[in-house]
Amino acid sequence: MANKLKLGDLKAPKISKKNIEEIKVVGGRVVETVKSVLHEGNIRRLYIKQKGKTIIEIPFTMAAVGVFMAPILAAVGAIAALVSECTIGVEHLD
């Protein structure tokens, strides 16, 4: 006989929760805050917002964090020079 699916055999897909941390920062401390967040690791995405608008959003993979650290910090430094107060959002891996 053919295998029949029963209602109890069906499972709902797993929904992952986003673990987002937001840090309010004044211009001169943006780069050092991003450095410390990157060194903590376990990051999926980082974004910088000013007045509710996203200025930059950087997705990460585990291997890419170490390789692209300098260009990322250069971009963040350029943004920090233009903003006086912003919010750094960090989405952590589950």
C-alpha cells in the first residue's frame, strides 16, 4: 500500500525571530561602536539610521566579516563624518 499522509505528520515551517539590537550613538563614536560590534561576532546584518531613514545597510556572512573589515570601517567612518547623531542596528544570528 502507498504511504498516506496524516494530519499529524505535517509540521509548520520554522519561523526564525530577528534578534535586533539598536544603539544610539553620537557622530564621533560611530566607528568605535561598529568596531566593537564587529569584534563581538555573530552578526547577520548591520545598519545605520539617521532620523528614521536607513543610511547604510551591510549584510554579513561569517567568512566575510574578517576579510572586509577595513572597507566597512572606511564606509562607516565616511558616514560618521556626515552625521551628528544616529542609530546603529545590529541583527544577530539566532
